[in-house]
Amino acid sequence: MTEHALHSKAFNQAIEEDLIIGSRCLVCGKISIPQRQICPNCHSDQAERVQASGQGTLAAFTVIYVPPTSMADAGYNAKNPYCVGIVSLEEGPRISAQIVGLDLSDPAAIKIGMPLRQTFVTRGEGETAKKFLAFEPI
Ligand SMILES: [Zn+2]
């Protein structure tokens, strides 16, 4: 592992390669996703890069009907809402991301604890296109 592998942009660069990465503390073993420079558990700065499996479960979610500008530009609105969830990753950490592949016309059918896997969505076009982490039901 190099110092470079855990710099602050590493997580977003890994997303471009369809990977979720984080850090594992070399002192206490705590896994942080995205990576942390300082372990939140023991405050060590000694860590190695880890790659998440991309599997997790839905811990919480909200359906967004009034999107921020970036999501409105991507085509979301009250008639085309989207779901943002907190996903408990298999490795332990929780991460916030868009949840795709759900029937948002019936939010009551979305179940806490449902298994999810990583997927990636691209928003924007041309030079402004950017890939984002998302999750979908398995
Ligand atoms: Zn630690």
C-alpha cells in the first residue's frame, strides 16, 4: 500500500473503476468506508486499503420528491422521484447512496434489511458526466 492509495480523492477515483474502497486500521482492524486518514476507533494513522464486496442491506431510506439542483438536472422531480438509502455494508460501515431498481410508487414495499448490491449510475452528459455509487436489490 502507498500513502497515495488513501488520499481523499481515492474513493471517488475507485468509483470510476466500479470499486468501493475503504481503509482498514492496522492497529485495531476497524474498517472505514470511505477511507479515513485517522482511525475513528483508536486514532491510529496506520491503515491499508480494502475493497468492499459491494454487498449490503438497506438500513434506512427516503424517497426524494423535491430534488436538489444536481438531481433535478438529472431528470428527477415530483413525478419521477428517487430513493436515497443508508446501506449497511457487509464489512460493517454504513454508506449513503441512491437505491435504484425499486418501485417508488409503493414505498411501503421497500423493506429495511433487504439485500442490496452495488451498481453504478452515470449522471450528466459529455464532459460533465460523472459516475456515482448506487445500490440495487439482489
Ligand atoms: Zn484503529
